[in-house]
Amino acid sequence: MAGSHPSTNKKVTHQNHQEKLISLTSTPHIETVDYCAIAAKSSKEADGTIPYIVARGCYELFAFDPQIREDAINSIRANLESFYVFYDIAKSPPRMENSDLEPIDLSVSLAELANETYLNDYAFHDRLSNLIARLQDPHTVYKSMCYQQFVFVQPISTYGVYEDHRQQVKVASILDKLDPRLTSDLNDCEVTHIDGRSAYEMIVEFAKSKAYSKDRGVRINKSFSSLAHDKIGGYYDHYSMGTFAQRTSIPPNETIEYKIDCRSKFSLNTLPQNLSTLLATFKLSWTALDVTMLPFNDARSYHRQFCTQGSIQTVKKLVLNSALPDDFNSVKEDALGTYKKARELYRGAYASFYLLDDNITGIFRLGTESPHKEKVQSNFYANIDKGFEALSKAGARKLIVDLQNNSGGIICWGRYVLQTLFPQTVNSPYIYSLRASPLAQALAQATFIYDCESDSPYDGFVDPNTGEEFTNDSWMIPGTTMLGRQGNFSDKIADRRCSAVEDVKGDHENAMFAPSNITLLTNGFCGSTCAVLAIQMHERYGVRTVAIGGVHGQPMMFTSFPGGAVQANNTLWIKRIQDVIDILPDNLHTQQIKTLLPRQLPANGQLAFTFRQVLSTINPDQVLEYMRIPSEFRMDYTVARFRLPSILWKDVRDLVWDTIMSSKGKEEEKEKKGLEGDESFGGDLEGISEAIFSDQKIGTMVEVERTAADDLMMAILGLEGADREDFRWIHQFEMY
């Protein structure tokens, strides 16, 4: 089964010589190969796919320009020095367990980049992006949109489990459209090696430098494939490809080699005809997907539309699905046993609600707080209201809040969820502060003294003590200090009220669930608004937390990047700053202020950064971004838990709430079943120092045949089999 994909036989020679790069200010050399023209032709002829070497050639075609380097670095430095709220702490971050965080002096590091030369324009922007990523603050990123127009994908995505007393990498899904040698028979087989190295070690090394979280385990989870809630309320969820298999930066090599072992899934007697051996080696090609929003014909048009100031800032968003339907019936047959799958009560675009077979444990699965273009904002509130109404009618008395892979969104949406669960919540549960740099103070002064609130980024902040909007700059000037921090910061501030929240206010008697009957479940990638929501539930109300995945035996955070509000629109942001400063009288237009003002990025780049920091509820002098709050309980992914949310939810229920049996009784049951226990960290459940948990192991899988007609009939009748766990895959690249 070893070999090369047929398409790789068409060899394209890529000569990366400085004299053959395209300078956009002069006529290119006659011998220059226009890889962007080849990419455009390939995209049209091959359904949006582009060979790796061609896409790489297009990206590396444009010559390095020292002026772009200087202007970009000056703009980024000016923004971060005045407004990035963690600018000081990045120089000397606290030690955080299971983190690879390193000190970064942004001013020094940017100055070093300003003195370097680069092989091409892509190399400069990639270097700049990687520097900002080292902050491990996903709210703070830099990217050149010129080099976001292709997505590099592998035909195999993977997921991680801990089974048989070891970390394993499994095949999550395949894209046979990219490589017809691959079939769904490979799903759930073990990937033992990637490019000759242990597959798990390769993933860990890849995740080390990524910015998804300050927690190593969370970064590993994000690198793997994961189940994603359908964002438009569709019938079936999908598996999103992990970042190891889907990248916007150029992978270092054209191919990647996988060694796959199917012996734990199949025996010789059950081996499918199209899987000729239990051990296989595949040399797979990277493929680039064209996600441009406008057509291009050559390097000139590509650069004009995607690389210059004022050019298009967005790309198509893709959901990559495998080529064939795969219901994973073998996993269901083996793992479910006599247990019934969770009954779905309600599903919307943003959340779905279920009831476990004990008829008292409800599931609230919140996929996002970010609006979809096809849905209006009010749908979110209706989604939440209808779901909890369905839980109430079903008689749910306990609740698992599943926040896996929720990257956040609108802060008022998170507030609405918090207020729904805890109607007694005060007006301003999220408390912030900002940097009080000289430029920030000048902006605050102009905002209130010279009456330009409507244009100012400092308009609308609220005094958390009174709930009233500030009418002067006393919250920013003269500023205050924070323990262990350098520089001045504003007084504590809060957001203005969220109007929808007023409708669900009440006292604690109105709450549907007591805090002791609520459990949070995440894989650590619960970020931004999701993170602030989760931490509020944990800090204010003592809600227990469970984190799944990561590294077996290591504590893991249940949230990521709760840092605060992000400033993401570089163009609008700088215009608002300039407009406000222009209002200042001449005597306040000091040379210092003029020097500090950030300018527009010279090319089509995007800089986002954390503008406000969220403060801890229990420790007001501590910012959440640099607090390590590990989950109380830890679980490992298994094949069953990855494929079947119902199994995962049942296991969480047993882990957290099964306190009736004594530790001895649990041990006896575990021994009787021959099962292996998960670990609990800091989970002193009502006097029980360690929660014993029964883990289901996957044995030999048995294929169960079911026809499309069966699926359709069960969907019509609403029968047990027509469940969201019958994951459907569409033979296309779906845009959403």
C-alpha cells in the first residue's frame, strides 16, 4: 500500500532565487515563472485545489521590500507599546505549569526583526507572525492577508486517545478526493509514525510553538481533529480538521509520511477487501485549497487584490468533510452496549440540548457565541430560551455544560447564558482594566473633555460600582499601579449593560439548577467569551469543572485566553484614534503624542491585540490570562468518547456525581467490569478525596450495515438511530 499519489508524478520545478522574484515596482525578469498564474489555472481546472509546489511558488514570488518591513514593524510597535494590555507582563511572565511560555520583550524583538533581511516578502511576514504567536495569546496575532489565500491540507486528519495505558494517535477522517488510495476503513486505525517519528511526539512538537493556549495539553487538543457543533443548526455535526492537518502557513515539505496500524481494529478474518494489509505506509502530498474571495489571473492581479493596502480582507471559510458517509456503527455497537444514546431535546444554530438515559441529567452544548451570517442575533437568545424550556419540560435536574471547542464571540451572549443559569448575577460580573499609557490617557482626555465620545474607543465604559457610564476621564487619569506589574493601568471598568440580560434577571430561587448540580466540560479550548463565562461560573458559583484530552496524568486548564476584549480591525482602530487626537487643542498636540500615534499597516495585514484585561473575581489584582486554573477533574479521550458524545457525557456524569457508592464499592465495580479508572485532580467531591471512574475500553469492532433508506426513514420517524451521532460527511468543500 506504500507509494505516491498519482498527481505527485507531475513534477514542477520551483527555483527560489532572489533575482527571479517579482518586484512590484519594476518590470519582472523575463525568466521569472509566474506561479500565481499557474495556481489560478489549477484552481479553475481542479475544483479549487492547487499543487503544493505551485501554491508555495506563488507565495514566495514577491520580493522582500525593506520599506514594508520598516512601516509594518513601526505600526505594530506603536499599537502594542501603547495599548497591548499585557505588554509589560510578556517580558517576565509568571511560571505556569505545563506551559512553554517564554519571556518576550516586544520592543527588542521587533527591533531585531527590523534589522534583518529576508529571502522574500512571505518570509518576512511569516517571521513577524511567528514572533507575535510566541506570546501564546490568541487574541494577539498578526497575519498578512496576502498569505492567507490558500489553505494547505492533508488527506488524513487525526485525533488523540489514551488507551491500553499509552497515548495513541488515531485516524479521524480521510479526504479521498485528495488521495483515492485512502478509504474510510482507515478510520480509527492507529497512526504509529509521522515522517519516521513517533506520531504522538510529532504532534506534541508541532503544538509547542502554537498560540492557541498557554496550556500544553490544550494546544495538543487543538492540533487534533475534533467534533464541531454545526453552526447553522444543521442535522449533523462535522469533524473539524486539527491544525496539524490544516495550515495557512507553508508546510516545510511537499509530502508527509504516515505509518498506520489497523491490527487493533481488524483481525485477518474481518479484513476488508480494499485494505490488503493491517500495516500500511502512505506518502501523502500536501494540497492547497483556493479560498480567495475574488478571481486572480497572475501575480500582478493576485498582489493587487490580496496584498496591497485597502485590498480584500477576508477569505472563504471551509468545512472539510470526508468523501464518504461514515456512521461509525462499529464503534456504536461495541461501546453503547445496553446504554441508550442521549435524546436530543432541541437544536439551534448555536446550541443544542439533550437528556441522558437516566432522565435527570441534561446536556447543554454551546458551540459558539459568535453570530453566523445566515442567522440574526436574536436567534441566539431564542436558541437558549427554547433549549432550557425543553430541559425543564423533560424533568432535568442536573446539567452538563459542554463547551468544547468554543472560541467565544459576543460578550453579551456569554452574559445571557450566565444570567440564565444564575439569574441573581449582578449587573457587571466582568471587570476589566486598560493600560494607562501616555497615548491612552490623551485619548481618554480628548474623549470626555472635548466631547468626542461617539468617535472614541473609550466611549461606553461603566463604573462597576454604580452601573453608570463614565462621564469624565478620572478612571484613566492619573492611572493606578498593579501588584507585580510595570506601568500604569486604568481603574476598574465594566461593559455597558446588555439589554437582553435584563429579561432573565431574578433571584436564586428562579434558577433551574443549583450550582452543585452543574458541571462544566471542556477540552481546554474554551476561549475569550467562553472562557470568561466558564471562569465566572467556577469562581462565583463553585461549578465543578472537567477537562478532557491533553496529556494523560497532567493537570490541564479548562479555559484558554480569557484575557479580555480584543481590538481586531486595524484600519478602523487607527482612524478612530487619529480622529480623536485631532480634536485636541494645539498645546496638547505634543511631539510625544505625534510620535506615539500608530500608522496604517503598509500592506494588507491584520493586527489584533488584547485591549482590555479581565480581572479575577476572587483575586481582583490578578488578571485571568496569566492565572492557571486547572480543572478539578481530568479525563482522557477514548475512541468511544471521541466518536460518541453520549458516551462522553455519561462518563462525565459518573465521574462527577456518582458519590453515593463508597470508594470501596466503586473499586469493586471497576474490578468486576475489568475497567480502568480515570484520574481526578483536586476533585474533593463532598468528602471523597478521589473520584473513581469506570472507563470503557474498545474491543474488536463489528461492522453493522445500514442503508440510506433506513437513515431516511428513521429521520422521518424521529427514531433512536437518527441521531446527531450518525455523523454525515459531504463530498465537497462546504462554504459557510
